[in-house]
Amino acid sequence: MYGRYARTQFGAAYAAALTPGLPDDEVEPLFDPAPYDDAPSWNIIPGCRQLILYRESSRCVRWGYLPPWAAALKIRPLSHARLERLSTGVWSGLLADRRVIIPCDHWYESIRDDDGAPHSFAVRRANGGPVWMAGLSSMLLHGEEDAESGFVVVSSAADGGPAAAGNSRPVVFSLGMAKAWLDPHTPLEQANCFAQEAGLPVDAFEWHRVSSRVRTRYVDDASVMEPDREPSIASFIRGTRTPESRGALARATPQPAPLV
């Protein structure tokens, strides 16, 4: 997974999708953090404070967690927890009772062509719905924040699509599985099983090439989602670009769909 994603709506919109049936005046007090924290962003990078969803509410937390062992080595905060290590070490403790959902609309992948030039792609749900990324947070809902605290995205081995040019992609759940992931009554072993087996497959997503401006960390507006001219995605993966693919037009950017 290329370390960027986009959340184009305020948190209450995603919270409402997780709590169907509740009237807006009951959802918003639970899932609407301070306005200066909760703002849409089209170019979220590690180190940013972003909205994460807990079972009963939400808060904005820094993307990136510095475990005690990592702090001692003076390395950067970790932005991902690899699926194969989820039941070991510090991750197993967070998996037990610090599971969260990171809501978004797209994540980005960067693929290099045969000449080494990078090309950026936005990946979204094929049905136009929200992306519910599995996450872990060292921060309790009402806990006190410190310099080491933060959240990570759970990532798995790439199994096709743009992520196949890299080595991982986020674990993304359906709405029902997102609720089960957040449920505090879900035991550790079952939560690990959800992460290993219940993530959506590659055919649940679609992608299109976007502007190279997304690779500029301080550019954060809808312009980064503008479609770029796109050769076939398959031609970028593992050096299979062909002359016939050069100059093919990007597929049209899908229109936002209701959060259902």
C-alpha cells in the first residue's frame, strides 16, 4: 500500500452508515469530533491526525504508532501492521481490545512503468460505497494522548489490481464485518480470523489513474483526484507494459455514491 488515502466527507457521514436507524440528532453528538480535527482530506499521509471509528464513538488520532521497542531504536512511527504478524508481539495486545475502523473513500497506489516513472492510482469500492479499513489504535476512546500514541492500518499481501505492483494493500471490510471488527465482544482469535479471511477480494474494487499532484504532500484538494491518461493497469504490473497500451484513456472518475 502506498502510504496515502482520501476521506472526502465529514466523520458523521461515515458514522451514520455504521449506525443505520438512528436519527441524525443522535448520531452526530456521538461521532462528530471538534471541527478543527474532523475535516475532509484528499491526500492523507502518515503523521496526520485523522478520524478513526470506535464501537461507540470516534476521535481524531495521529496516523502512526511508535511501540516501545521502536522508540528505543529511534525509528519512525509505524503506519501499518502486517497481517501475518497480527497475532504476535505488540500487535496481539492491540488486536485484543484496540480495534478501530479507518473510514475513507479511496486509497492510493504508486506504480512505476518500464522506464521507472511513477504513476498514481486511486482505488475505491466498485459499488461506490465507503472503504472500511481495518485498524489498530494505541489510543483508547477517552485515553490521554502522548508522543508515541497513534493508529495503524492493517495490511495484507497484494492479490491483484494496482497493489500487485507493490507488496501490500489495506484489509478492507464490508459494513457488516466492520461492525463485527469493532464489537468488543469479538474475542482475539475471532478478530484475527476476520482479518485473515473476511477482507474484501480484489474484484470488490475499481481503480483509475490520478494526477501526479497526489505525490506532493502539501497538495490537499479535489484536484488530486482528476483522472490522468492511463495505459491499461495490467501493463504496469511487473513490467508487462506494452506499446499497445500507451496512450489509452483513463476510465472516467466514478461519481460519489450515497454512504449505504
